Amino acid sequence: MKICVVVGHVWATKKEPALNGLKFMVVKDDKSGEEFAAADMVGAGIGEKVLIVNGSTARRAVGADERPVDAAIVGIIDTLEVEKETTSDK
Amino acid sequence: MKICVVVGHVWATKKEPALNGLKFMVVKDDKSGEEFAAADMVGAGIGEKVLIVNGSTARRAVGADERPVDAAIVGIIDTLEVEKETTSDK
Amino acid sequence: MKICVVVGHVWATKKEPALNGLKFMVVKDDKSGEEFAAADMVGAGIGEKVLIVNGSTARRAVGADERPVDAAIVGIIDTLEVEKETTSDK
Amino acid sequence: MKICVVVGHVWATKKEPALNGLKFMVVKDDKSGEEFAAADMVGAGIGEKVLIVNGSTARRAVGADERPVDAAIVGIIDTLEVEKETTSDK
Amino acid sequence: MKICVVVGHVWATKKEPALNGLKFMVVKDDKSGEEFAAADMVGAGIGEKVLIVNGSTARRAVGADERPVDAAIVGIIDTLEVEKETTSDK
């Protein structure tokens, strides 16, 4: 589960019909710098820290194996506690 | 879903028969610099920003689990809005 | 199986219902520097070295294919012996 | 689909019985520098540019889901046209 | 199929019951520097060059889809011939 920040939105009018109805956000993994699009399943907003699943697991998140999605936001992080540092996003 | 730019075409005459009929484009992830081939499902053109799926999800995009494809273009990006910067490709 | 160290906890109140009941830890791969969240299946604690599985295999670890989990802690490492160096975590 | 060059051969006498009969080549992704072994399904030769599939898709390429193969050569590239540069391998 | 060298052993007493009976080795990809644990299916020893499969393919190698394994050693490399250089491990 990647720990990312939501940094933007992405719109595609011309797309696979099976993607209709999904909202795509741009997310960024602060550790690796990696940036990609993910289907939002939890109503995440810009600036929020989120949990991401990739690969076939993203299809489980969208609840339909035939939808061509390989990244999905599955949780909004309230608190992230790493070693001696504690970060609250609330 | 990788956010890539279409940068080229690739042709292979000698290939797995199950790949016949697919069009392969070369795409580049500007963030990571990564460049690879992807089956085009949406009629993307050179220079367009696109959404890419990888892995088993690409087989869902081509609609046939037995076709050996692990990357597919599933959407043409109209607008990409990242933080305070907005980019329109229209 | 990634060899990681448990470095923290992560909490998400708003999440996919299928994630309820799972405990998520932050783990770090010391070799690559990569840091991500993983569902803990073995009661791992901060500072312990653990074995991680990713992708569809993490769904096997949580025992339910429809749960959107793509990383899981599946073992606590007692001893890690690498070439001429031996490290015991006991 | 990774775009690689065939750079070598690899032989393993002691191996999983389900790998018998497959030919393994060493391939290199010139962009990333990554080098790995792939089962050759198309009769590729040293120095040829090829299309590679990875992961579960490689098992589709070898036509048997139970064979433990996660990389396969599925096409020999004739022409690779990237932006203003055109490369013909014929 | 990653080309790795076996560099160590790893033991985990507290682990998912489905991992019982498997032997885990530490392997290193010399090209990328990546180091991880893999279930040994072929009796590989320290210092040997091996073929590794990752992801769902590793579950095919261990012969049981429900075992949470995402890396497995499936062959011991005898000879690795890369371009003008030939390396024999025999």
C-alpha cells in the first residue's frame, strides 16, 4: 500500500467505456517522487495523505475485475506515526 | 495508471499470433523517464498525454485474457491539473 | 519477499469497508530506502525485521481475495545471515 | 511491453521441471539499463530488439499458466519510430 | 526472470502457517543491487547464480496458489553468456 499525497485531478473524455463513472486523481509518493493517476474510491481531496493499491488489487477495490484500473485510493490517512516522529493529518 | 506521453510507434512482424491486430505505441513517463510499448485501445496520437495500465490489467483492457499484452493505453488525457499548476492539452 | 524493518503505524478511518479489522504498519526496505504500508498478519512490532509479500500474493496472505490489500507482513525474521556477516535479531 | 535488446543466453540444468523445453535469453532494457532473463517464444537472436512481457502475462505467452515464467519475448521489432528519429532494424 | 546470486539465508519462526516447510534464501541482483528473500525450489547454495521468478508466478513455482510467496528460485544457472563475455559457473 503506497503512502501518497493527492496532488491533482486528471480528466480523459476519450477512454475505455469501462472507465466511465470513475474519478481519477493524481497522487505522489513523497519518498520515491513517483507520480501517477489513481481511481478514487473514498472521496479524497487535494493535499490529503492516502493509501494506494496497485495492480490486480486495484480491480478488487473498484469491485469489477473487468475494469481496466491498476491504481486506486482505498483509504484517507488520519495519522501516520513513523519512529520518533508523529504526523497527524487531522 | 501511469501518465505518459505518446512518443512513437513500434512494429513487429514476427510476433506471437495472439498479438495480431493490435497497434503498439511507444510511451514515455515524463516523471520517471521510463519508456515502453503499449497497445493502443483509444486511437492516441503522437504527442498526446495518455493513461496507461500495466500488468494483468492490460489484458482486461484488450478484452482477452490470453493475449500477451502487459501495457495498454486506456484514455487520452484532456486536462491534467496538478496543485497550483493547470495544464490543458486541448 | 522484501526484507523490511517496521518503522511505524498508519491509521485511516475513512477507507474501503473491506479493509476493516486489518492493522497497517509502515515498513522500510533498508536496501532500497522504499517505505510503504503493509497489513500485519503476524503481530510485528516497531524495529523488527520482517518478510513482506506484495501484489496479488498479499491478498492470499490476508485470506480473502476481494480485500484491497497489496502488501502484507507474513513473517518476523529471527536471523538474517548474509555472506560473511551474520545478524541476529533475537 | 518492455523494449529490450537480446544480449545473451542463459542455461540452467537444475531447474523446475515445468521449465524444460524453454529457451532463455538475456535481455537488456537500454533506457533503464535493467538486464534479466526471458523465455524466447519467437526465435530471437543476439542483437535483435524485442518486445517483452512480464508478470502473469508471460505465463499467457508460454501458453501454460502453471509454468513458472515471469518474462517472455513475444515479438521481434522491425521498426521503432520515436519522435523525429526513426530506427530500422531490418 | 531475475538473474541473482544467492548471498544468504533468512529464518522466521513466527510466520504465516502456509509458509511452513519452505526454505528462504537471500538473493541479490548484481545489476540493480536489489536484495530480497526467495523460496528455494531447487537446492541452491550460497554463491550460486540463480533464476528468480516474482509475483503470482512464484506461487506457481511453489505449487500452491494459497501460499503467500512472491519470489522463488526456479533454476541454478550453469552458464551465462552475455555478448562477447562468457561466464561459466561450473
